[in-house]
Amino acid sequence: MKKFKKAIATSAIVLAVGATSLIPTQSFASEASTQSTQSVPKGMQKAQALNKSLEQKELKKHLDRNGRMRIQPHVPIVIKFDDGSKIKYEVEAYDTPNSPKVNTKSGVSAESTMTASAVKYKTYTVKKSYFYGVANFTVKLYTDVKHSGRYVYVQRKYDGFNGTYAKWWGNKTRTLDSTGYNSDCATTEAYGYYSLDAPGAGNYFNGSYRIRADIDPAGAVYLRVID
């Protein structure tokens, strides 16, 4: 009889452990989204700037008919929200470091020099920055290109990030169109995820981003916010 009771008790323990192992675990994203913001310092809770619907609504005021933002280099566009948070969109343009120089040594024909001088190597950067309370972060997409006549060619693309109480992960870049001709643009893209952290509270929000740079042969650069 004692052996029978012991066997029943052992079976009950095995069943209980088995049932526990079948309970599904929450994904990283859902776990973060369900965390309480009670312990998150004031001003660092989810800001309106992180609400994609609100952002898209405000963005419409700055988009052309192709859904792109034409931003003058070094003259940012800033969208401000009612809670004091904001998003800044920027474009920067520089001569590409260590780009090939025009050879002006004697013996080079004037025609060759003129042809070489028509080739320009530029680095274009599009940025998207979030500001909310004492926290902020910026995602960046760099594109090195070669301008030659009516063409623009993507030479290289890479991304960057900096932030306070924020980090990125799963970040990648890709080239969607390596060549632009006349009014057609060369296009690059950066995308990934970000996580927001607060002192003493840890991770309290996760989001995603996806931005593109459209570069035409004449040097105009457009920022396209996909996500």
C-alpha cells in the first residue's frame, strides 16, 4: 500500500513539472511592452515622438508627392509634439575622405583634366533623432557615392547610432538601387531595432526603425521614413 501511495505521489510531481514546461514564454518584444512604467522616471516614459501614427500624421506636412522629405544639408526639420518630445530629421553632405584627386601634373591633357574634375566623390548622411525628457537617440545612414555626369553610383553604405538611455540591435544596411541616372535616384537603407532603458527600471520599451536615402545625380538627397 505504501509503495502504491509513493508511486501516485511521484506521478503527480512528474505531471506537474511537465505541465509547467508547456507554459509558453513571452517574446522579448511582448515582454517589454507589457512591463509596467510605474518605476520609469518621469519624462522617460513612452513619448508621443515614439508613436508612429502621430509621427506619420505630422510627416505628411513635409513630404513631396513621392513620400520623401527634401531636406537642405545641415538645415534640419524638427517635429514637436504636445508632450514636449520631438523628432529631428537631418541631411549632411561632405566630400568623401580620401577620395581620388584630380591629376593635374604636366602631360595630362586639358580635356582629361576637365573630365576628371566632373567626377565628384561625396558622402551623404541622413539622420533621424528622437528627444524625450532627459533621453535621446539618433540613427544614421551614411552613403558614399561617385557623381559622374548624369550618373550617381553607390560606393559604400554603413550605419551609426548614438544615444542616452537607449541602445540599438539587429541593425543592418542594404543598397536598393546602386545607380541613379537623370531623375532616377540611387537608394540605400538602414533598419533595425532600438531599446529604451531607464536608471533603476531597465528596459521599458522596444521599437523598430527603417530609413532610406534617395540620392539623385545632381546631388539632391531625400530622406524617406519607412518605419
